[in-house]
Amino acid sequence: MKKQTVSLLVLLLAASGFFFSCGNTVNKNAYALEFDSIQVNETAHLFGDTAKPACNLILNFAYASQSSDVRLKDSLNTFFLSACFGDKYMAMTPEEAVKKYTEKYVGDYRNDLEPMYKKDEQDKEDEESIGAWYSYYKGIESHVQLCNTLILTYRIDYNEYTGGAHGIYMSTFLNLDLKTLSPIRLDDLFEGDYKEALTDLLWKQLMADNNVSTRQELEDMGYATTGDLEPIENFYLDPTGITFYYNVYEIAPYVMGATKITLSYEDIAHLMNGEFITLSSAIKADGE
């Protein structure tokens, strides 16, 4: 395990209380925050025998390493740990959580598969064909994609193989309001009954992205065949607009991969509330 420093100085508003406290607000003073990453590349063989199949775990966990406000740092890391590894790890230090998660992944792999592998070895003669189904891998890589005085966007990329025809991969985005240290939802950004209008804009943009003029043409290509195309909470903001990120199988077959649809701030201006207008202006200014 090694630690790689990826320093990013940003001006943040310091949290006035811990994440779980009520009325968690942000002070007016600005603080410098630094992010590091903890990296793991762990390979473990069944029965500890290098001639047998193995699992491979790759982690690149980004976390807040320094801040003049310790409570701010701890609050952010609580979110990051929960998003990457699950709620049972969110009260741990980053180093402890990564260590415990690695140990559990290896332990579960061996405990779950060693009895089955031993039986397959006894029943079958072709060890190579057996081994292919027992070679597992998992990757979790995260980084801070956007950070200013108003918002922090944390991206997590997963990929995993547990036997079968192919692995699975996905990306998720955690958007945090740095004034309240709470997740940003679509209801926090748009006014009134916005979902139907936003859905229409998503369809129109997806048609433009694929150079077609009807929804039926998109469906013939495979879109909206595994799930409905509608606004989802897996989104991120950047200077160009809001991007909705649909992972494999959510609206299209695996072979088509993930689908990203970006709506410009100009296209959604009539749906945005006042706070979103302020936020988008700050993000666009940072990108200039």
C-alpha cells in the first residue's frame, strides 16, 4: 500500500459542526484544503497457492488530508468513505478503512470460493477452464472532479468481475453543497414540477447527439430499451452545463456502454431556481 499526494488548494468555507450535527453551516472564513490518495494493488490466490486462481483488488481512494478546520476535513471524509466503501466504514480513518476493506475483500473471496474450487478440482480434469471462472477482480478509483467555494463533486469509478461472460463497471457522482455539507439533489436545483420538461430536453439532446430526429430512431438504436430515459440523481456540473450519467443497463444494453447527456445552462435556464443560477455562474467563472 502506498500513499500518493495529489495536492489541490481550494478556498472552502469551514464547517461549523460535525457532519451528523444539526444546523451544520459554513463559516465565512476561507480555508485551504488538500487532498491525498491511498492506493492499493492487492493480489491474493486461493489457498495461498500461486498456481491457483486469484483475486485482484485495485483501490485509489481520494480523501481530504489537511485543512485548518479539522471538522470540515472529517465531514468530507465521512461522505467519501460511505460513498466508496459503505456506511460501515464511514467512522474510520481513511487508512483504516482502506486496510479493513482490503482484508474483507480478500477474506470473502477465499471463504466463498475455496470450498467450491476444491470440489470442482475433484470433479473436473481441465484446471484451466475451472480457473478462469475463479479469477476475480475489483477496482474502485475516486477523485475530486470539481471544488469551489460552493460545491464539491466527487467521482467514483467502479469495475468488477466475479465470473461469467463479462465484468461490470459504473461511475457515480456525489455533489456536496459546501454551505450546508449536504448532498445536492435535483430538487435543490430546479423549480416546481420540472421533471417532465427536463425529460423532454434529455430526449432532444440525445437525438441531437446521435443525429436522429425521433425517439423511435433512438429506441431502434437501443436507447430506452433497458430502462426509461428520465432525470436521475447521478449527475455532475461543469462549465458547460449539467451532465446526466447513465451507467450500463440503465437505459441501454451493455454493449452500448454508459450514456452521458449534457444540457447547457442556457437550455435549462427556465427551469433553474435562484440558487442554481448562482451556482452555475460560479462554475462557469471558474472555467474561464
